[in-house]
Amino acid sequence: MGVIANAADGWPSAARDWAVTSEFTMLRPLGYEPEEIDLRAFIGAPNETVEHLRTYPLIWVRGGNTFVLRARMAQSGADAALQELVGTGAVAYGGYSAGACILSPSLRGLELFDDPAEVPLVCAATPIWEGLGIVTFQIVPHYQSEGHEHPERVDELVHSYTREGVDFRTLRDSEVLTIVTG
């Protein structure tokens, strides 16, 4: 299993390291042998990215800043690679928070949680507002989930999407969404 933690690239080094370690700690008891796929190692090398991602039956993408994650995916070519590999069923995809939101057609509204201004500072790029479009609806994470630092922002996004007629799904921290492709 490959683990992508680049949504945490804007965090201090020790916090980012903890983010990777915590994923491994959670996944190993479930029988997985996680390895980090650091997209920074593939910047400007989309052919290498797709070939590397293809070697994993499952790609797990953790949360953090959705805009930073999107920029890293674009810089490395992981965006197109995942669209192809997940779309054809060549790899399975799992993720939460930013790792789930990135699948949507658009990242509009997620600025309520994640700061797009981190992208120029962390990735030396401009924010990308398009998601991967692997699902046809917006994902609102952390819905009615205890312990989320800004539940009012989650509610605000739900109300905004409802008011604007945006097709969306809410996900509580304990819920999963299964999409079958390929």
C-alpha cells in the first residue's frame, strides 16, 4: 500500500513526519505494509509517477491542506496518473479529509477549512481550484464529527452548497464512501 501524505507538506518537519508515522501505525494492524509515496520526489516526472503508483494495489491519501495536496499532485503528474489508474480500476484509492475532497470536481468552498495561500509558500505554485473529478459530486468531510476544530465551517459549507444547488455528500469521520470504477 502506498501512502501519500503531501497534504501535510506545509507543516513543520516533525509534524509531517508524525503524520506519516501515524498513518503507518493505524494501517499496519489492519494487515497493510504501508510505504510513503512522497510526491516531491516526482516533481516534473509524470511518467515516473504513473509507473510508481501502478506498483501499488492501493493508494491511501491522508488529510491536511487540500490545496497543497492538489498542487503536489499537479507538479508530479499524480493527478493525471490517479485519474487514469483509479478510473480504469488498476489501483484502489482510499483517503480521508483532503484525501477524499481531492476526488471532487472542484475545490471551491474548501477554503473555509484549508488556506489556498499556503500553496505559493509551500509549493511555489498557484492554487488549483479543480479537483480530480474522479467523483461527480463535492465531498464535505468531518460532518457532525466530534473533535473537529471548526464544526461551524463544515455547517457553513453544507448550507452554502445546499443554497447553490451543488451536488454533495457529507462524510462523518467514521464513514466511508465506496466508488466502483473500471
